[in-house]
Amino acid sequence: MAPTASAALGGRRRLGAGALIRVAVLVAAVGAAVAMVAGGTGVGSGAADEVDPVVSGPAVALAPVATPSPVSPSPAERSPSPTAPVLQEPGSIPSTGPGRFGYDDRTGPVLGAAGELRRYRVAVESGSGVDAGEFASAVRTSLAGPGSWVDSGRLRLRQVERTARYDFTVYLATAGTAGRMCAAGGVDIRVGGRPYTSCRAPGKVIINLDRWRLSVPHFVEADVPLSLYRTYVVNHEVGHELGNRHERCPGRGEPAPVMMQQTLFLKGCVANPWPYLDGRRYQGPPL
């Protein structure tokens, strides 16, 4: 028997209610699943040990959750380019000083694994504007290597305090004072009538403050970092204290020997602060 109109209407109403219930369950299940995808297991939410509860309901296949494409940062937000190397130290430099020195009274570590131990002190002229401890640290870095004189395996170096027994002293002096100290040791460091280079006198490694702060023009023009020049000048003058003499450039484009007078010229060589390269003593023809 055909259903009456009211029965059919009632059936459709019941069907609609059932459909609404199923839709509600489906929506709840989708919402729970999306919440699980978005929230994960708490990673990045500050609750790594918490997991969202599972909501029971019909299985639902989820469409992949769209991930926003990365947006290119504006120029102001991009990472800055690597810092350019320091070629010279800014600020005024005293041309001469009182000739009095302050010492870094620390005992440093032994540099090198084997061989004769030679002890050195570190001193900075008063009024130079350079901290004795900072200068001593730079000297130690230069002499520690790898690549320094201690790489021979026959020499060790150690900074000692002022009153301890020592073999030589590394001085940082204004140009005027350096000129007088070097002249007293029989070395003329003048270029164009003015004290210019550094020197070694008996028991004294004398670093010119002008060179320590400004490097030299041909290094600056070649963008050679000031730190490299400082390492070179320490190893060069200490090399003289250890008995080494000047050397020449072995060929255009080759590393300059550390005992080459790189403060004055490179002669086609490339600036190099180390007496040992790849574990081997690197030398040029004798001057």
C-alpha cells in the first residue's frame, strides 16, 4: 500500500534528521583530525609530552593540509653579509712615548710539544692606548700556531711574568721609542727618515705601534686582514731572535716566507704569516 503524504513527509523529516546527525559526527571527526594535524603531539606548542585525545567516529580521509609557501624576506630582514676584515685600527696613534713599559704579569701555557723551552715576557709602552693583556694574547696566538716556530718539534715557548727568568721580551712601542730602542741595538728602522718597521735587538723583539695599528699600504690595498699582518710581524721578529735571517720570494704567486721583509714589499709573493706550512718548514732563497 502506498504511503500517505503525511507518512512520506514524516519519513523525509526523519531522513533529514538522521542525515544531520551523520553530518554533525563527520564534522566533529574532521575537526578532531585537523586539530591533531595542526597541533601534532605538542611539538612546538610548549607541551611536548601532551597528545590530543582521539575522537571516535567514522573514518575520514583528510585532504593534505596546505602549508604556506615561504615568503622571501625583505632586504632589511635578510641576514647581513659577512663582516669585512679589519685592515687598520681607527683612532689617533701617539708618535712617541715616555719609554716606560707596563708588563702582562701572567704565566702562559707552554706552546709546543717538545724541545728547548724559551721563556719570554710581554710589555707595552705606557700611553700607547693598548692593553698589555690584549697584546700578550695576540702574541701568544701568533706563537702557538698551528704554523708557528714551535711546529718544528724542537722548540717550546712560554710567557712568564716580569720578575721570572726569561730569554727575551716582546715589546710594543711607539714609533719614536721603537726607533731609539732599535738604534741602540744596532738596527735602523727608518724609511724616509722616520721610524717605520719593527726590529729585533739582542733579547728584545720590538714591535712598532704604527705597524701594529695600521699594517702596511700594500697589505691594506690587497685586503689582507690586520690580524694576519700582526701574526706575521710577531713571527718574523721572533724568528730573528731564534737566529733566522732574511729570505727572498721564491716565485710570483707563491707564499711569502715569514723571514721575507713583507713589511717593505711582497715582490710578487702572497702574504703569509707562518714559518711552517702543511707541517713543513717553508723557506725562500737567502737574501
